[in-house]
Amino acid sequence: MRLRHEPLWLSFVAAVGEPEPSMETWPGGFEVRPMGLEDIASVFPFTGSAETSDHLLEEFMQEIQPSFRGKLISILASRFPESAHPCAEDVKQHCVNHESPLHCLGLHAQHVSPGCMQEVRHSVPFGCSEEIHRHCSGHRVGGMLRCLEEADAVIAARQALASIQGSEKRAGG
């Protein structure tokens, strides 16, 4: 049985006999450490059965090496039996046939059950659902993360312009 915060690599070592990953330092000076399964699942949560596809989640996972991604998806999808997933009823009620159940749940966050909220609250499609809806609907050029980066820059620029205009009005200009 896997401990709640056990690093995911321990599961892989036990399951497939891969060696323990080494620590790395990435550009910018931050260290990359193995993450626990709960930490990974909070960023890449499944919203129901393994058959429930989420195109945004799949897009984000494209950044992970294919061999590791396949193992990761298998482990993440097996965390809950389909009927016991904390979001199963929320998806059925609000997001049936939606191409991104996580994004859809974010758009219906006020109606999402506490258990489901706990499971999906840290995922980008859920947490950034309003930004995705407002700025990135139908956006495919460069991917969703690129769109969110651009949207963030646009929002920051709009806020800066509004601040400048406010300052100008106060200065009587």
C-alpha cells in the first residue's frame, strides 16, 4: 500500500525496478526533487474513470517523457475506483461529454462538492478556468500554457494601463 506522501518514484522502483532518480538543479537555481503521488495527483488529477478524457490535462502531460507519462497515467487513473472518485457525481451532474471536465468543473466551482474541490483545486484547468474561458477558448496555437502566459501578460498590461490612466486623472492631466 502506498503512503499518502510517499514519493512517486518509490512506487516506480517497486513496480518496475527503475533506479531512484537523482536530484537536479535547473536553470534559475531551483532543485528538482521527487514528488509524492498526492502532489502529482493535485496537479494532474483525473476526474473519473480512465476512459474520461480531458484534453487540457493530456496537453499539459505532453511535457512529460512518453515512457514516464504512460506509467504516471496508469498510476493516477488507478487511485480511485470509478464509482468512488470524489468528482464522479460532479462530472455527471455538470460536465457530461465536456472535452475538459477539469475546466468545466472550474466553471461550476460554486456547485462542486467539497471532496471533488479538494481533489482538483490545484490543477491548471480547474484553477484557471475563468482565464481559459475568457482568453483561450478554442486556442490551439502554441498550446494552452502558452495562451495562459500570453493572457497573463495581457491582463498585466491592461492593469498597468488602467493604473496609468488613473494616475493621469488624479494628476489632472
